[in-house]
Amino acid sequence: MKEKNTIINERKQKAEPAAARANTRTSRFGPRSILSGSFLEKEGLIKQLPFILYVTFLFLLYIANSYYGEKTVYKMESYKTELIGLRSEYISAKTRLMTAVNLTKVNERLSPRKIYPSHTPPGKIFVDKK
């Protein structure tokens, strides 16, 4: 009889720690503990709090960097369209200038004032140095 009792007691002792370990594992980060907020009371979480805050800061930095990148790309696209418009305006102004400075156009504009181009080439003026 004593042998039966000792065997039963040994089995109970072996079974109790395993059940206690299984019970703590399920209650550690289960859906109930997350919904009720009881997982915040654990000591392990409090010890990991600086790391969690650091990772949160990195996430916020990552999000801010992506917003900044998007804004920069938007500005670059608007500058490209503005550059295309300015380039076409420059080309048209340059074309107008080239046609306005043409010798025949200048002659046409100055003929009402009776100013005509010279047919003799310019001559040199010599000054004697004393």
C-alpha cells in the first residue's frame, strides 16, 4: 500500500509543475491579456520598455522620412514642368531676337528715318603721338 501511495505522490508532483508551466504560458500574451491590458503589468515588459520606445521612435522616423521623400519628389516634378515652360519661353525669345537683329529687318526699320547702311568699309584713324 505504501508503494502505491508513493507512486501516486510522485506522479502528482511531476504533473503539477508541468500544469503550472502550461498555465503560465497560455496567460502570458494571450488575447485576453492584451484586451484587458494585464500584459502591461508583467516585469519583463517593463524591462523591455526602453527598447520598445526606441523601436517606436525608429518607426516614427521612418514614416517622417517617407513623407519628406514624397514631398521632395512632388517638388522635383513641379520644377521639371516649370523648367520645360521656361525653356520654351527662352527659345521663343531667342528666335524673336535673332529675327529682329537681322540686317534686312534693321534696314526696313531705319529706312523711314533715312538711315541706310554704309557701302564703304570703316577706315582707321591714325593719331600721332608726340
